[in-house]
Amino acid sequence: MRYLLSLFIGFIFFALPCSAAEDTKALFHRLDSCIELRPVFMARKEQRLREVKRQLDRARGEQRLAVLEKLYWEYYTYRFDSAMSYARQEEALARRLGNERELYQAQRHIAMLFVIGGYYSEAEKMLFSIPLDKDDKQACYEQNITAYWLYQYWSAYCGDQLFSPQYERKKMVYLKAALVDYPQKGNAHYQYLKGEYAFYTKQPLSLSSAYYLMAVRMSPINTRTYASAAYGVARNFLLEGKTKDYVDWLIRSAISDQVNPLKENLALQELAMYLFKKDENNAAKSTKYIYCSMEDAQFYNDRLRMLEISQRLPAIVQVYQQQINAKRHAVTILSLAIALIAVVLVFGIRYTYRQNRLLHHRGREISRHNKQLAVLNDRLRKTDETRGKYMRLFLDLCAVYITKLNNYRKLVTRKVKTHQTDDLLHDAQSAKITEQEAATFYSQFDSAFKELYPSFVEDFNNLLLPDKQITLTKEGALPTELRIYALVCIGVTESAEIATLLFYSPQTIYNYRTSVRKRAIKPETFEDDVRRLGKK
């Protein structure tokens, strides 16, 4: 199983970048498979983190600084609090070692986390208080790209006509500066940033798409650059009105987020909202995707994403709940129809009994109708298992007592015709028949109740004092006390009603209940506790 799982993950990693013409349905299937494998991807990520942490335990001095930075980047898009913790440790160690370059780099890391966490003013204040060596291109790039993301996030957060335009202008200034200072021009991330610059400066969409696609081809699928570039391609297709290509590339971006795994992501949320707006019948799939996005945002502690999702989630959930309610209503109507058919069939069986005096013929009719009832009960059981069990018990009891009633009628007819009235009176006054019927009823009740409430005896005994608990007989029959409280459990609480059902006097039932209450751990709430047993 583990081998097959590894093959599947490998297929996702290496096949997806080359499958630009892949069918949308297949892409959805792959995305759903990746969502199912989320625990596997997270386990691999955690294993990688444990290995780096073991390096940290052994590292000292400057080497420890390098490992702390590595941990920051591992947690950067995975877990906000952990990334902040290691960035703070990196800052503290660099200060102790007197390493100003690493100190300023750690502070830029912290500023970037402030951006992601939604602390924009704090990020701006901290970022622009860091001394900057103009000759250090790497430091200049990090400063500029952090400022770019700061104003990108800040603009998206405001979403207005007053502050957003100001932040948009600032972000473009810093993006352009970051491209000038980029230390490794020509790699995948550089192509992605070129695509961003082309897009935001309103150059032809084909130009920015070309940069994005180049970044996709140069990046493994389990990288943030792949996910970001694929998202950029999707966005351009949407602006061009090519919705199918938009969905395909949005799915690719979401798949990349899952396999990385990136917890600070956007594609799955956007996909959920697009599917929902396109067709409300997609509410189930949209709900699944939006909840995955919410889990990621909560895991990462991403305030901006949680705010976005909290604004979008209610509309999807409301429609999804309406669809569920409609399905439940349809199931209820179907169940009532089946129940009505079952009642009609019961009366049909009775009519058949009255019209057929021949035992063999009656047996065939009962067999035929029982098969029909079995089919109906099977359908009913699939929609509501508990209701099916009650219906089956009702039908079994009806069949038994109708047969007994018919046999007794035949006996009365025969003895009246033969003038054996004394024998008939003797049989009618016999207590043996009543005892047999009661025994049959008790047996049926015990079996049905234990099947529907298999843990009742154990749960009931937990309400009694340890030395006052009730044990079943070897045959498994319920003692009278348990039968009484079994009826209480299912809602029959009046002693008179219980007495009628169990063939006792009301006083006897009252005495039993009083006796058992005295054995309870909490006598004052005992019967309320018993009633709650059936609702757990």
C-alpha cells in the first residue's frame, strides 16, 4: 500500500507539469485525491522538519544561524507561529554573535511574517527601520520584495478607492526595484516576478502568461513558485474569458498547494467560489474546498485568508444546507409513501387470509407478500435503518398474531359445530394461553430492544450502585426491572401504561420502580438519566 501511495505521489509530482491538455474531470479527480492525501503530505513535511530540527540540536554559532534560517523558510508558508519563533531565535542569536547582516536578514523575515499575519503598520515600521547596504544586492532584493508583498497585502485588505491605489503604486515601485536587484536572474522565481510586473503594469496578457508558463516549466510541482505561477496563468485566462482554461490552471495551482504542502494559499478558495457562482449545484464540492481552505488558514493562522473565507463561507453553506434539506424532505416523502404501501399490503394480506381457507394456498400468498415486504423493508432500511427495524418487528408480530387469531377462530368454529362448548369454555378460561402469549411478547420485546440498544444493560448498570447492579439470565432474557426501564428509555413513562404492556398491575410496576430507584447512584435524577440513555 505504501509503495502504491509513493507511486501515486510521484506521478503527481512529475506528470502534472507536462499535462497542459489534461481533461478537467481528470484534474478534479487528481485534486480530490490530493485532498484525501493531505495527512500523507503533512506527515512528509513534518518528517522533513524533524530532520532539520535535529540539525539545529547539533549546530553551534554561525552554523546554527544557517539552520534557524532554514527552519524559517520551511515554516514560512506552513505555520505562522513556528516561522515567527525561529525568525525571532535567528534575530536573537545574530545579535549575540554580532553578525549584523544576519540580524537584519532575520528582521526582514519577521517583517514579512508581520505582512502575512495582517500586522501591516508594524511590518512597515520594522522593515524601513532596518539599515540597508546599497552594495548588498541580496539584502536590497529582500528589502524590496518584502515591501512589495507588504503593499500587495495591504491593498487587498483595504479594497477601497482611498488607500488601495496608494498601496498599488508603492508595490509597483518595490517590485520593479526587486527585479533590478534580483540575485539570480533567469531562474523560475525571477520569471514569475517578471510575469507579475508585466501583469500589474497592464502589458499584454500574453506576455505575463509567457513568463508564468516559463516559471511553471522550470519549477517542480511541490514548490510555491509553481503554485503562484499557475495561479497567475489561471487569472489571465479568466480575464480573457477562457473559463475552462481558468479552471484547469486554478486546479493545478491548488494541487501544488496540497502536495507542497502550502498552508498560506488562495487557489482552492478561489476555485470553490467560482464553482459555486457558476452553478449552485456545485455547492457540495464548493463546501468541501472552502472548508479545506479554512482548515489551512486556521492551521497557518492566516488572518487575511480567514477574513476572506468568513465572508464567503456563509453563502455556500446556506445553499448546501438547503440542498441537504431538500434531499431529506424527498427521503421523508419516499419513506412515508413506502410506509403507506406497507400498510396497504398488510390489509391486503388480511383480506387474502379471509378469502382463502386452504392452508397451502394461504402459505403461498403469505410467502409472496412477505417477499414483497422484504423488498420494501430493504428499501426503507436503506433510507432509515432504525425505522426499518421497527417496521420489521411490527410486521412479524402482526403475522404471528393474525395466524394465531385465525387458528383460534377455526378452533371455535369446529367446537361449536360439534357442540363441544364445555371444552371451548375451558380453553378460553385457561391461563396457559395468556402465559404463552406473554412469554412470546417478552421474548420478542427483549430481542428487539437488545438489538436496537445493545449497550443499554451496561449503561443502565452504570447508573446503579456497584453492589446493586442487575445481571441477565443465562438465556439472555431481560428481568422485569430492566423491561420496565427499557420502556421508560423509549418514552413510556406512565406506570399504568407500562402495566398494560407488561401484564402487571400499576401498583406492582410502581413498587418495582421504587425499588430500583433506591439502588441508584443518583435516585433524584435516576429516571431522567434512564430516558437519556436512548438518546446517546
